[in-house]
Amino acid sequence: MKPKTLRKLNVGLEWEPGSAEDVYYSSGKPRPVAGRSGIVVGPRGVYVEGAVVTQLITVAHEIGDLAESCAPAMRVATERLDAAIQPLYARYVTQLLEANRRQGGALGPLVAVLGPFLDRVVDQCDDEEEALYRRWLAGLHIDLDKSMRQRFETRLAEAEA
């Protein structure tokens, strides 16, 4: 990226000089200009059609596949993209499993499609209990103590309300 473009990003995003370079080249954190009010990022949540989430996940995986054969910076950017969209698709998968479980839907085909999301290792991007809840919803065999099983049953009942 050209230095001129990075300077424009610093100005437009109200970052300190050098922030865009740090973000772009070394995955650093931006440094907002002191004393600025910043921008309002919008509502706490938004409704997104399931097809949009599916398309986003598909494109992110395609980028991830391409990144494996590209420069290290591309791999880093892909990892950051995955971390950024993980909460979106995690919530989507949870709601999809809740809806199918609640309506007595056939979970087998759904689990086959969602397998990569259910099998993924719980990492810093995901809450361990949330991942276990999704696996429980899908009917996968997991070791749960009585307390956690009760929390999951209560949560599903509340989701039905």
C-alpha cells in the first residue's frame, strides 16, 4: 500500500500518524487521535438474513484457502477476518440449532453441514460454554455435569419463549 494511502487512512479514521502502517504491516492496534470524540458505530445489533451470513462464511473460507498459498501478511489478515466474523456465525449457528431442536427438525443433515463449526477447537474467539451448548443442541455426545445440562435446558426453553 502506498504511503499516501496510509496517511489518508490515518486522517480519515482520526488515527495518530503511523497507526495505519502499524495495522497494515504488523497487525497492530490503531491509536486514535487524543481529544477526538470518535464516531458512533451504530446500533448494538442488527438483523442479518441467514443467506447473507452463509455468503460471508463462504467467502471467508475461500479467502482462507487462498491465503495458505500467499504471503504471510495475507495469512494474518485472514486470521483476523476469521476472528472478526466468528461471533456472527457462532450466534447464527446457535440460533439455527435452537430453532431446529425446538421444532423437532432433523438434526442429522444440519449437523453434517455445520460440522466444521461444531468441531472447531474452542479458542480465544469463542466462549467454551457457548461451543458446548451448540454441540449439545446438535445432539453430539459431550460430557456435561448436571448443572451445565440444566443451564442448557433452561436456555433452550427460554429461546423457545
